[in-house]
Amino acid sequence: MAKVVRFFLEAASPHGMVARPDQLGEPGSWRTWMVTGGSARGRAALLAQVEEALAREDREEILSLYNPKELAGVIVPARKVSAADGDRFPSPRPRCPGGFERMVSLWDCLDQGQLFAARRELLNLSGEEKRLRKDAGGYLYAAGALLGELASVGNAAMDRGKLLAYAQRLALREFPRPLPGGARGKESVRFLSALTGEGPVLLRETIPLAAPRTIAIEDSWGAVSNALLEALRELALEAGLDVITCRCPLFPFTKLEYLLLPGPGLGFFALNPGNAKAIAGTAERTIHASRFSDMALLGERRARSAFLRKAAAGLLDQAGQVLCQAETVRLELDRFYHAAMDQAAAGEIARQVAAEMMQ
């Protein structure tokens, strides 16, 4: 039976939507099909049809940040091919059009006259969706600022030397020793959690598939867990292990949430009040941040830390509610585009893409 793991390649961050189309493959040996135009539901249906043709292959399903029940991409490592919703993963310009990206357009499947007749509704809905997403971004920015302050409290109390020495010992126990002159491991970047159009989602079922053994790093401040995960990431890469680094959606370039090592089947993750309930029972053991921290200093700032956590949680909840409203508007907008699509023509394009990917 084919192994299927699920990730996101997008995040709703304090600085807007962050997408990682660079993770769909490398020019030279890979090929990716970027599907643009039509309706979002039509693009997701095309990707689902392509995935059905590749059902016997081990693959990654990339879920839509707007609607995690829909596909935004499919990655098949063994064949070095991928397909994605090009409107969800826009790039400033294709890296190597034709030689890497195969552009697939559904624009010709749309009845342009039907859409022009509905232009007032389309413009109003598009404006409303944009407004709601901007409002959600404001809540996320404020939440990020509070959690950044919380992490600074943890950083001030952290004994970095002690933490790095522990990371070395842990790596020696869990990783193979790096061979002299050995190749460095390869890194894939994903998101395992996201604030979506249906609220916060953690793809918990992916963890045991990629890493049957997991170790939690309990940390209510977010500093120790990030520093330890970053140290273990670097040590794993030095040991020649391929790693999957799953970044925090609020800090998509600076903070790690999960580190998965498919080779030895081992994973590490940050355990905090925000994910404790969703991820309970998955770790074989827990490392506590207190062993690397000045607990007296943290105790002095306990009241402030509690306020920061509570306020950030409230802001994230507000952001989630607004994103759900934006998703309702987006679905109404997409309904017009889907009604204007020639489904038979889109289905034929899907069959062509599936056949090309199977070659």
C-alpha cells in the first residue's frame, strides 16, 4: 500500500501569506506542473484526478490553506514530479519554464461572458475577502509580537552552553556519527500546522508516518525548544541525515516546531500550551525546558508571561474567526468561477497531466 504523508506549504503569518513553491522540486532533475486559472475547486479537482492516477506511488499531499479538505499540490519523490495549484503558489517568475515548470492553464475552460455579466458580484466579493484577510493579518501581527516578547523572556533565562552540550550528547546517542568527508544531509521545509479557513489544523497523522519515535521538548516560552530543535537540525544534517523541518506558521523563517528524520524514524517537536491537547500521547519521552533555564528568573516574570500567553491565544482565536469568515466569502466567489467552467474540458486537461506525469 502506498505511503501518503500530508503537509502544508503555506502559512498565514503576521506578514501576510507565505508560500514555499521552492519546495516542489529542484530544476534539473525534477519537473512540476503548475495549474492556473479556472476555479479553485476546479484546480483542486484536477489535482485529485492526477493523484488518483498516481495512487500506487508513495507521495506527499499538500493541503490547501484555505480549505484543508482540498489539495493544493501532490509531490511524488520517486518519480521526481509534482503538481500544484499555481494560483496558491505564485512565484515572481518561473525558475525554468518548460525545462522545469510545465504551465497548465484552465483559463480557456471559463465562459468569460458569464463572468463579465457577474462582474459586480465578483468585485464586491473579492474586495470583502481582501478586507477580511487584512484584518486577520492584524490579529496575527499582534499575536506574533506578544509571543516574540514571551520568547525573549525564555531567551534571557536560557543557558545556551548547557543546551548545546546536551544537543551534542543527544545526537551522539540517536544519530549515526558523521563519516569523514561524508555528504551533508538534505533539508525539506514544510508546515505541519496552520491557521486555516476552517480554524487551526495540526496534521498529527503525518508524524508517526514520518517518524514513529518522537521526543517532545516541553517549553512554555518558545525559546529553549527552538534553540534545541535548531541545534539538532544542524547536527542531523552534518551526520548526513535528510531532515524535514516544519516551521512555525507565525514565524515561518525563524522558528522550528517539528523536526522529522525519516531515515532513523525519529522526530522532535516543541510541546507548548497551544498544541498540548492536539498532540497528547505521541511522544515516547519529554525533555523539559526547565533543565536549561534559570527558573528563578522565569519565576519573577511569571505574571507577565501568563498575560502574554493569554493575550496571544485570544488574538489567534480572533484571527481564526476572521479567516473562517474570509473562507466563506472565498467559497461564494469561487462558486461563480466554477459555474462558468467547462468541466469536460478541465477533465480532459487533468487526464493529459496525469499521463505526462506517469511517463
